[in-house]
Amino acid sequence: MFSVQVAQEERGVVLVLRGELDFDSMVQLDEAGQQALAQAPDAGPVVADCAALAFCDSSGIGALLRLMQRLAEQDRVLRLAGVPAPVARLFAVTGLDQIFEVYPDRDRALAVGRERRDIVTVDSDEPAQPRERQNS
């Protein structure tokens, strides 16, 4: 079962993801993303709080990437926060940790400001830090 709640906070829009994000539930994320996109561009970053996300497959990743692209068209950013270890491993294996901005928790993701950081890594004890983009 999957659910997503959308909340406008002082520093940005937060999508709280719970459960399993897969083919059957990605439409819920797409709908929540539309709500986030409807917010004014000065509403701040959009943060997907993944702390309660139990599972994410390729369909869920696709939904996150689509949301990130749609936000970029509005000159806005998507940040992921509290990504659980199994999902973080999936991102690392697929190289998505080089694409998504990932933060240890929602507060840190919202605290960064409105500008887009290049690429970030997460160390469990330290705030996310920019990392140089690798050229292939």
C-alpha cells in the first residue's frame, strides 16, 4: 500500500511518501506532483520525504524522474530526504545518486535554500555535500 501527503511548509513543498512506490502506485505520486507543480515557483523546493518509503521499483523511479524534470521546467528543484538504505542502494547501483539531490532528513533538505545544488552525497552523520560531476 502506498500513500502520499502534500504539505506546503514555510520553506517549501513536502511530499511525504509512505509504503511501496511501484507501477500500481506511481499514479498517486504523479497526482501529488501535479499539486506541487501548481504551487507558485517561489513556494520553495519540493522535498520528497522518503523516510517511510518501504520499497521503490523502476516505475517509482520513473515517476520521481518525471517530477524532477517537470519541476526543472519551472526552474524548481526536487530533493529527496530520509531515503531508506534499500532504496539508497538501488539509487547507487543505477547511478541515480548522481542525479537526485539526497539529504539525510526533511529539515536539511528544506534548509539548503531555493537554489539547485549540483550533486550531493549523504553521509549518515554529516549534512549533504556537493560532489563533482563525473564526465564519461
